[in-house]
Amino acid sequence: MHVLMSFDEYKRLTGKTRSLGDMLAAPEAGDTDLPVQPRTEHAQPVDLS
């Protein structure tokens, strides 16, 4: 599932005030393992005629 929202809305909902740049620049950011699930969907052919 994916959700699209503005970063300001995300901060409002989560109460977090650090910017994305702050989080990526943090020294511990390189040690973070993102729990990404393998993709199971596949692209379908598109008729462009």
C-alpha cells in the first residue's frame, strides 16, 4: 500500500519536526536498514497505437 501526502501533512500527523534532509544527514543514517518488501506486481504491456 502507498500513501501520497505532503511532507507538512506527514509532520503534522506524526508530530515529527526533523526535516528529511536532517534525517539523511544524521551520522546514524548510514546504519539504518529499511524494511523493503520484495515487489510482486509486474508491469503490463501498454497499447500505444
